[in-house]
Amino acid sequence: MFAYLARKIWRDFQGEILALPTRTILFAAAVALLLLPLVTDDAYLLRIVATASIFAVYAASWDLLVGFSGQTTLGHSLFFGIAAYTAALLNLRFGLPAFLTIPAGALAAVLAGLLLSLPALRVRGPYFSLASLAMPIILMGLIFSFPGLTGGEMGLSGISRLAGTRTGEYYFLLISMFVLTLLMWKIATSRTALIFHAIREDEIVVRVSGINTTYYKILVFCCSGFFAGMAGSLYAHFLRVVGPSTLDIMMSLQVIIWGIFGGVVTIYGPVVGVFILYPLLEYLRIIPDWRMLIFAGIVVVTLRFMPEGISNKFQDLLERQCPRCKERNIFMRKECRICCTDIGTCSRVG
Amino acid sequence: MIVLQKGVRKLWELILINGLIIGGQYALLALGFSLILGVARVLNLAHPAFYMLSAFTIYTFSQVLDFNLTVTYILSLVFMIGLGVVIYQVILAPVRAQTSTVLILGLVLGIAAQELMLIFYGGQFRSLTRLASGTMQLGDAVISNQHILALSAVMLSLLGVWFLLFKSRFGIPIRAVAQDREVANLMGIPESRIAILTMAVSVALAVIAAAMVAPIGVIDPLMWLHPLVIVLTAVILGGLGSIKGSIMAAFILAFVEVSLVFLAPGAAFLRGAVSMFVMLTVLMFKPEGLYGVFMEGER
Amino acid sequence: MLLEVKDLSVSYDMATILSGISINVQDGELVGLVGPNGAGKTTLLRAITGLVKWEKDNRRGQRMGKITLEGQVSFMGEQISNLSADQIARRGLVHCPERRRPFKEMSVYENILAGAYLLKKNSPEFKRLLEEVYSLFPILKDRGRQISATLSGGEQQMLAIARSLMGKPKLLCIDEPSVGLAPIVKRELFERIAAVARSGITVLLVEQDVAMTFAMSNRNYVLSHGRLVSEGTSEVLLQDEDLRKSYLGL
Ligand SMILES: Nc1ncnc2c1ncn2[C@@H]1O[C@H](COP(=O)(O)OP(=O)(O)OP(=O)(O)O)[C@@H](O)[C@H]1O
Ligand SMILES: [Mg+2]
């Protein structure tokens, strides 16, 4: 029985993960992160990885909204900030524990998603991008207007911890990231996401096909808001301070940099982007003056030569798509692993 | 960057003059930004950073290297246009099909420029030498000559761009490329060279804004961030692709901002939020901006 | 030989749109190019006049829609496969695009000026061409100040052809000029095109109206599914029963 199960898992593992080089690499990286606390107790490093896990969820939620549904938002920090503030306020003012404040923060972000979907239903394209930019700025104005409640410029501090020990927090955040990004990946490859995709390509055609685009647009905003909100509340409990920086434009723009650097419409691309860029920026603190400049230089050079983003570039290099069944194959294969079509001759395509 | 004007007492005069000048500054930047967006379809977020860089270039030439002002302006113009064109040609143009990548590249380039200036000059406020000293009596208001100069320079530049687009021999090819790049090619119009020309004009407008308006206030490496938000807002508020619209919107936003600062000084920190609120409200009623047209085939 | 296309192939992503097309156009001819919808006629014109190359260059960095373009095109004995679209237009190979596409926000006169980009404004040559164009399409003279987006479909088509004529074409490629025109207007337009051809400009005409095209063309190519099916004078093609039934619908 167990032997059977083990064999089945191994077969699935072989078929789903080992068959594709990019998935193998991602899997290896995940295992390495899980094993990290066993080989090092460098608190700084663990803290960076833990923070990166939070941002990874945040970046992936951005991809869900922007990559898959084409609602290019410039104000994604709205979700992150609103959730962070909600979690912090509930925790500080009402003494609610983390396992309640985190979903509550996410819920607040879902509501923010509803709010943000209003302009999205009305205006399109670049107009929407700018309308979305406005939201966090207006919210920030409100936060500054009520310093008594929100702590104003100083923010809120003294939020309770996620877990008793550092290692506990590390695993909590890492596992949360795996679960949340896997969920997003499932959503992004589901039939519903196909409709998001279709809306991105041509909303009018989707509407005349009898699909209620309004419903799906609101849905994708709420979904993305939920995950970004999870990231925001985790952030509040991990850093234990929440300030206006969570709503800052930089916070919105940063996630775009991570996402596009990593490669959009993949969910894991932005995760890769965060895990490359965030630690890079942190470790550049050894040369504080040159930190942002070097960071900017690396991003510019990378995007200039890989405008499709790192993960997409590597995927195109290592894998090719079967023209018939659209399954991916490792680049060495001459015929498709699923339908045995000859793919030796056709070009590498995304 | 709000500029208090000594010698003028009435509130509405303050609002009018500062609104016009700040509006003019925003209008120059928004105009440059929407020109390159319209002609090359490049959303150049680094544009306000060119403004900041121009201010520092002028500072370097005139106050560090001690050139006289004419030489300074000519050198700054040449240097900045060169820089802008090289950045466009080497970094932005090759990836312009990927709009989101262009967006990020522009942003990151702006950050790079800011960091570079922070390394060279530090974060403190500096001021450029004023071009004109003294004041002038206009009715019962007293206005400094620098303000008059800035205002006339802004208006002249706006006129100049209008002339370029509608009267000069470059007008037709530029507008043709903006309306249909593909067909412009078929008419023998070298679309990529027209884009470079437009980039040069767009940077020149940033240099003019820096040379004329920046001496009124202070300069620092972060001075491009607020204009970035405003320029984006103005271009959208005015309607993408509409030059008239973005200029109007720039002035509207400036007046909203200035009025807030003068009428409710305690709420000055809300100026960003209020501008945004204005834009959001307009968009809810006019989803394509004030003068917008949806670009054909690009919905 | 004015235009010679050898083994031209175009594919978008993995879909082959044109495979191994070879055609040629002699000086002074009016050549018809017909075929069912989606045959690749427009793509062939776009490939000849450099637009496919332009599209390809402008897609750098995009994951989807990789374009491949192979084959040789020579115009007046010169290889033009590697030239950009505007350089090709400069050599006198002018393409009047499908769906007319006037510069919508410009006036009729400004559209004509845009077409005359290669000429000095107010040069004698410009004036002569303008006179010719106005005598061909008098309506454009009266409507000079009208914004071209507000012209009717037929007027827009005349404007598009006039604009192309201002580029001093040696070879004019016109893509589906008759779409959406009333029968009378259509006949009139075809007469004008014939007049253009008589004035010494070689014409490559893409059309759906096979009967009218064949009535005035010297020679024709029939394209289907990205391949050349047949070529020859109208009389010869019309005698081929199979061709008439399966491709021409006559
Ligand atoms: N940019 C493009 N990307 C992908 N496929 C394209 C592109 N342009 C054309 N095609 C495809 O190439 C084929 C040929 O198109 P083309 O426009 O050349 O046909 P056509 O002969 O001009 O048809 P029609 O008579 O309807 O105008 C079509 O199947 C079309 O879908
Ligand atoms: Mg066609």
C-alpha cells in the first residue's frame, strides 16, 4: 500500500517536475530554502529570506491581476497597505491574535479590491493604471489626516509576533508562501483564468460571447487583493511596525520591477524576481551610496537584453512548446512527451 | 514645489501667479512626455528625471564650472539632448514593443539618475542662480522679474511646440507618425528618425523648464518624483494623445495644488491626494479624459 | 523587370502564411492579385514593401508572435529585402494599405502633404503632381480642409490613393480599394486606377472583385493558402474551369 503510494508520488514527481528543467530548478530552490535554517543560523540571512517570502506572495498577486487579466495597476500597494494597517489596528487596539488579524487584513484587501474594480469597470488601459495609482495616494492622505488612530507618519508599532522563535517565524512564512503561491498558480491555470486572459485580449468579444465580464473583473480584483492582503498582514506581524511606507508609490512600483524582472504571466516569475532582487538590494547595503545605482544598473541591463523577464527567458532557452498539444518539453527532446508529435524541427517559442 | 512670492499681498494674486508658473512647469513636462508617448509609443517615466538632471547640469556648468549663462544653456541643451537621444536609442527603443518593460526601464533609469546625483551632490537643497533680479510693478502687484521671465519662457515654448507641430515642415511627419506609424513608413517618412527628433524636442522642453522655472525654487535629486506623479496624472486627465488636453490638465492640477497650499496651509500635505481625487472624479465622468480619443487599434 | 520576388516565405509564430512565393511585375503592367480571404495577399504586399520586416523589428522582446521572413525581393534590379519600409518607399515602390487608413486627425490636404513627404513643398514637381491628383480626384480639392476621419468611405479611398500617388510611385501596390463602395463608385474608382496605370505607373492591384480586376489587368496571380495557385492573362485563367470554380467563384 505504502509502496504503491510512494511509487505513485514518485511517478507524478518524475512526470510533473523532473520532466521540465525549470520546474526542477524551482523545486530544488524550494528544498534549499527549507533546509536553510539547518545549515546556517545567520539571523540576517534568514530574515531576508523570510521577508522575501512575504514580498513573493505580494509580487505573485500582482501578476495574477496584471499578467493574467491585463489590469495594469500602478497602485498595488493599496492592498498591501490596507491589510497591513487593518491587521495592525485590530491587533493593537482590540488585542486580536495573529490568526484572526491576518485573514481580517486579507478581507480588508478584498474590499479594497472591490473598490478598485469600480474604476476598472469604467476606464480602461492606461487610464485605469493612473486611476489605480490615485487610490493609495488618497488613502495615504487619509492616514496622515488621522494621526491619532493611524500613528500618522510614525506608523504603528508593537504588533505581536507570528511565532515564538525566529526559526518558527521563518518556516511559517516560507510555508505560507508555498501554499499561497501554489494556490495562485492553481487559479492562474484554471478555466476561470482563461476568461481573465480572454478579457485581457478583447473584452468586447468576451462580452458578446455571453460571459459576464463585470463579474469576472471584480472577481480577479478580489482574488488578487486577497493574496496581496495576506502578504500585507504577514508583513505587519513579521516586521511588527506598519508605517505609510506600506502604501508608498515605491511599494507599488517595486512590485512591478520584481514582476517584470522575473517575467509576467507565470506567477512564479515574480517570485523568482523577488528572490533575486530583494536579497541583492539588501546585501548591497555594504556600499550604501552605490546601492540603488547598482541595483538600477542591473535591472536596466537585464531588461534591455531580456525584455520578457528572467524566468520567461530561461524557459524559452530550456524548454519548447509542442505545437500540437501546447505541452512544454525539455529542449533536447525530439518528440513531445505527451502526444509524441515531432518537435525537433520547430522553433523555440513561448 | 510651491514658491512664495515676496511683495504680493493679495491671496488671489499669489494663487494666480504661482499657479501659472507651476502650471507652466508641469505643462512643459507633460507636453514633452506626451509627445514622445504619442510619436514613439514610449511611456518614458524617466522624463521628469531629465528635468532633474537638466537642473543639475545647469548647476554644474554655471555654479561649479563657472561658465556664463549663455554658454551654460547651450552646453546643457546639447548635453541633455545627447543624453536623452542615446538613452532612447540604446535602451528604450529596442524594447518598446514590450510596454511594461519600457515602463520599468524608464522608472529605474529615473532612480539611477537620482542616485547618481545623490552621490555627486548629496541630498541637500541647492538653488540655481536667478537669471533676472529686481521686480516689476504690474497694476498694484509687484512681481519679480524672474517670475515674469519664467512665465514668458513657458508660454513661448508652448507656442514653439505648437508652431513645430502645425506650421513647420516637421509638423506633418511628426503628426503622421503619431497617428499611424505603419502608414507613415509607407509614405517614406523615416519613423525611427522622427522618433529621435521628438525625443530631442521632449528633452529640450525639460531643459527649458529647468532653466527657467527651477531658479525660482530649490533643486535636489528627489525633485522629479512629485512632477512624475503630476505628469502622469495630467496626461491621463487631459486624455492620452491630446496635447491640448495635457497642457490644460497640467494647469488645472497646478491650480488645485496651489489653491490648497494657500487657502488651507495646514492641509498642504494632502496636495497629492487632492490632485488624485480630482483626476479620479474626472475619469469617472469622462473615462477618456478631457480631450481623449481612444487610439484606434490599441484598445 | 521592375519587381521580382523570389521564394518569399512569411510565418507568424508557427503558422506559415506565405510559402515560397515568386512573382514578378514588368514595367508598365497592371497586375492583378486575387484569392480568397486569408490567402495572404495583404501579407505578400506587406512583405514586399517592408512592413513585415518593420513589424518584426518592432516585436523584439515580445514573447508571442515571432515573425520569420525569408526570400528575396528586388526592385529595379536592386535588392530591397534588407531595406526599411521608408527606404523602399523612397525608391518608388509605394503601398496603398488595406482599409484606407488615412491619417484620421489631419485634414485632407495635410494627408496629401504627408504623402508628398519626399518632395519639397511648393516645388514645381509637387505642384505638377498635385494638379494631376486633383484632376484625377476633383473632390479632394474641394474638401481640402475637411478632417479626413469625417470623409465617407469612398472619399477616404480616393484620398488614400491620392496620398500614395504623391509619393511619385514607379510601382503602386493597392490593397482592396473597392471594399464597401457602391457599384457605381466602384466602377468610377476602377476607371481612375486604370487612368493611373495609363499614365505610366505600374500597378499591382489586390482585389476581391475578380471580374473587374480581370477586365483591366494585363496579367494576374491567384493566391490561396499562402501558395501561388496560378498565373496568367485574364483570358487564359478564365478558361480554366477548375480554377474558376474553386478559386475565382465566377
Ligand atoms: N500579424 C499577424 N499575426 C498573425 N497572423 C496574421 C497576421 N497578419 C496576417 N495573419 C494571418 O495571415 C493570413 C493571411 O492574411 P492576409 O491579411 O494576408 O490575407 P488576405 O489575403 O489579405 O485576406 P483578405 O482578402 O481577407 O484581406 C490570415 O490567416 C491571417 O490570420
Ligand atoms: Mg487583405
